[in-house]
Amino acid sequence: MTTRSVSLSERLEASVGRFVQTLDALPENAWETYLPGDEKTVAALVRHVAWAMGAESTAFLTMARGGGDTGWTAELLDSVNREQAALNAVDSRATVLALLRQNTESAVAMVRALSDPHLDQRGKHMPGEPEHSVSEWIEICLIGHPLEHLPAIESLLER
């Protein structure tokens, strides 16, 4: 555990905390509201963020250990998004939020355990994207992803 890994893990917790706090403020009927900008319902969007939290933290751990690029492709992401949409039809709000909480806890623990040399490892996440350090990928994907989708959810509070 280093100062950098602790800082990143705290920022990750804050990012997801803000995301969940906004979700908690939504009325129950908003869960199935379609968000045109994200092309998903709120439920599907939360499942997407929960899945990504788990999958990306695993990918970045591999990169941190010297594994290079994550091997993700646009086709993989499209396939997973289709699978997630199908699962969303049967999972409850509580189930999806529990998945988000579980994957976030795992991601926070993974980030907290990284050394500075791990955080400095570099690789590409998806073809066509620039190479970044693990620390930068954590910023972009783990911390940034929930915040990227937050405005669409917050817009439902303004109705």
C-alpha cells in the first residue's frame, strides 16, 4: 500500500459513493427509465457500471503485474453489453446494487494493494486507445466511469 494507491482507492470509493447516493435519491419507478444518451435504462446502466468495475479492475491488475495490454476489444464490449441487457430483465434493483457494491469493494482492495511500480506499468486497454499507466487507467475507467454516467441519472432528479 502506497500513498498513491490509498489516494486512488479513496477517490474510487468517493466516485462510486456519489453514484450510489444519486441512485438512492431516485424514486423506485425511475429504475426502468430509459436514458437516451446512454441508450439504456437506469437499471441496465447500473449493471453496466457494476460489471465494468469488476472486469476492468481484473484487467488492470493483470496489466499492473506486467501483463501488458488488457486484450479487450470493441466486439467484446458490445457482446457483454448485450448479455448485461438480457440479465437486467430478470435482476432486481437490490441485486444489481449488491453487484455494484461487491465489485467496488474488490476494486478498492485491488487498487489499495498496488505498489508504485505496479501503478507505473503501462498498456493499452482497447485497440485504438493510447497507452496509459495503470494509475491513469484507474483514473479514467474505475474512478471516471461512474462519474461519466452520473449526469444522465442526475437529470432524473430534476424532473
